Amino acid sequence: MSEKMNINVSKFFARYNSDEALRERIRIAEENYPGSLELREALAEDILLPVAEELGMPFTVMDLYVYESRLKSMRQADEEQPEDAEERPEEEYRYWLVDRGWKNDEAAFCGDK
């Protein structure tokens, strides 16, 4: 992953978080997605990546995965575990790939090679 790509993912999500029209566009695209919402890589490739590229912030699925993994690690390190953890929302943060059954495990498909 190039540093430029990492910056593009960060820039895209900064805009996504501050731009309600962009969030709505992504929400509608996801809602109308003809494929399985469980196939996270394909979903990101068909919805997020084209929009990011159109906005001049292209990145790859692997860039997204690395970004989300780092973000999740930072959030976990910053969080204090409250005593009333049961009252916390189950999905406080939304990730496209992380914690949604996606992992880049080529060995699962290619064997040991």
C-alpha cells in the first residue's frame, strides 16, 4: 500500500463523515446493490471504490482493510471499558470489511503456495 493511497482512504472517510449527501449516496447504492451484502470485498469494489475514484481519492480494497484495521486498533486503545458495557451499542463504529467476515487469506484459496 502506498502512502498516497492511505491518505486517499483517510481523505475519503473524512469527507464521508462530514458530507451527508455522500453518506446518503453510498447508503442508497448499498441498498440497491444487486449482489450479496455479505461479500464485502465485492461490495466495496462496486460501491465505495468508484465513488472515491470519482472524487479524486482512489484506493484499493487492501488499502481500505489496512485503514480500517489501524482505525479499529486506535479506537480500541483509546476506549475505556465502561462498567455498563451491556448498554453500549453493539456496532458503535461501522466498518466495511473489518469484523464483517472479510479477511485477506489467500492461503485459504491457494493452498500453501
